[in-house]
Amino acid sequence: MYLIALTFGLCLSYFVFTLLFSAFFKNQFAIFNSRSLYSVILIVIASVIIFSISLSISDIELSNRVLHALGGGFLTFFVCFLAFRDSRVAIGKFQFLVFSILLVTTLGVANEILEFFLQSYFHLPFSLNPNDTWLDLISNTVGLLLGAIILAPFVGRKSRPSQTGLHTN
């Protein structure tokens, strides 16, 4: 149930992130279209794959690290990338990286606060030891960095002749 809620939360985050990219960098509201639906489908598929990988690991501690690295850091960075792409903002890699890192880190911390709340007040088991929150945040950061390394090269790439140095007469 928790993994379904996380997937739903990531899909919702896509729309919020798209609005934020448009508001911060274009000063207007984003327009959602069929490309947005395609992005949400990609998020759901990626979530299912990542959660399946994590759940297939028999060591609970390692499974949790993989879940936070891939499902927390990498997947949330991927959601930022899709939101950036679909919002069609014209920003550089540095702006994209800083803004996305802030968004991913904020969601990672919010997730840990939610886990603390659910464990403290509803007695749902989330952490095995007091260091679990810190290990989760480190795992999120590792996944975020992995996402940045893989996806940042695709930010700002255009196929216009004027940027390639080719001119036709």
C-alpha cells in the first residue's frame, strides 16, 4: 500500500514540478497535454520496475537502501527531468540541477518526516534503527547524484543549425 501511495505521490509531484518550472522560469502556468500523460505512464512504469527490484532483494537493509536510492533519489530526479522537459522552459544545466536538487532533497526530507509521523503516532514500522533516517537521506542523495549524472547531459540540447555551427545557403 505504501509503494502505491509513493507512486501516486510521484505522479502528483510531476504536475507540481511542471507548474513550478513554468512559474519560476517562464512566469506563467504550465499547459498539460498528451505528453503529460505519457510522462505519468513512464513514472508508473519506472516505479513498478524500481519497486520490484527493491522487493526482490532478500536483505531488508539492502532492499531499503536500493528503494531510497532508486525510488527516492533517482526516480524523483527523473520526475524533475520529465517536468522540466514538458514545461519547455529555456534554462541551462546549472539552473536545472540546482532547482531539481532542491526539489528532490525537499521531497526526501518530507518523506522521512512522514515516516517518523506514521511510526510515532500510528506505530507503523519504518525504521530498524535510529540511523535509518540518515541512511535513507544518504541513499536518496546517491540516487539523486546518479540521476543528475545520467539525465543532466540531456538538458539544453537543441538541434538547431545555429548551435551546431552548420549554416546552409
